Amino acid sequence: DQQVKQNSPSLSVQEGRISILNCDYTNSMFDYFLWYKKYPAEGPTFLISISSIKDKNEDGRFTVFLNKSAKHLSLHIVPSQPGDSAVYFCAAYSSASKIIFGSGTRLSIRP
Amino acid sequence: DAGITQSPRHKVTETGTPVTLRCHQTENHRYMYWYRQDPGHGLRLIHYSYGVKDTDKGEVSDGYSVSRSKTEDFLLTLESATSSQTSVYFCAISARGDNEQFFGPGTRLTVL
């Protein structure tokens, strides 16, 4: 049973528009949540995180929103750029389970 | 970029042979991790280490063992490789264990 789910395997967004990537989780004990970005043939790179006691964290073009009652988080990228085309992994951390990753969403930014 | 390397970067081996993957870091981070990435599964934790000679199992540890005799090196061993262990393996490091991890470039392993 997946504790962290990314239900959209792929997403296509026009350059300049907003990209919204979604993630759902089942374990209410997660302490915080992270987003990673991965290009082909490279390791994932950390993008942004949010503590479970917050509902929003912003870093430049990237904003993560956390809705604890719905056990849902989302990553917003505004405006989307060609270099944002990559696979995005949602992840959740607890001291018991360490970090658990979702299956990823492939984001494609079209001109 | 965090100083983390993996070797080899690519390996093809046969079923039943032993395989060892190496992760080396120059950041002096306490925590080190081994993950495998497979289509539809994202990254799954195999084993992790929270210090020299201190290791623990992750989500998919069966068929794998690890060793950490020095802070900078974390070895992943497949005692007898199987085709189900064909995957891309990533090593990661972190300073505190509860914060972001830095990943290596990955090792693509094919077991025939």
C-alpha cells in the first residue's frame, strides 16, 4: 500500500503558465514533505520542502501547499519554463519510516 | 553540488553473481542511503546508515546487504544477483537525517 501517491504520471503545460503537481499521502505522522526534481541520467535534486506545521512555503517560482485535513500537497511552478521539464517526486518524512517517495510525475513544458 | 560519487556507473552481470556498488562522499555527512528506482515505483529505500558501522533496513532490503566502515564510503552488496534486481541505484547523503538528501548520479545495473 503506497503511503505517498502521485496519481498523475504525466503533465503537459504551456510555457509561461502555471504548473500544478499533486501528491496525496495516507500517514498523518509524517513530519514534513519534500519535492525533488529529476532530469534523465541524473540523480534527483532537492527543490523545496514544507513542515507539517505549515500550510505554505514559497521559494522563487516554486510554492508548496499543504492541506493536512485532506492529506494533500501540491507544488506550483509559476511561470513554467522549458528547463522545468523533468520528473518531479513528492516525498514524505517521518522518524519511523524515513523518507518515502511517490512514483513521480513527468512534467513537459511546451512552447 | 554535494560531493557524492557512485561506482560503477553502469554494470551488466549474470544471475547468481555477487555485485558490490560503492558510494563515496566528501561532505562528511553522517547519514547515507541506498535507493532503487523502478518504473511506477519512484525511489524505494533499500538500506541506510546513521554512522560508521550503524546501518538499518529500508522498505526493500531483501537480497541486499550494506557496510559502512568509514564515514565517506557506503557499500551496497547483492550477494547473488537476480533479474528482479535490475534497476537504477541511487546513493544519497544528508547531514541530519530529517532534512533534504543529496543524491549521487546513479548506477544502472542489469542482471541477465
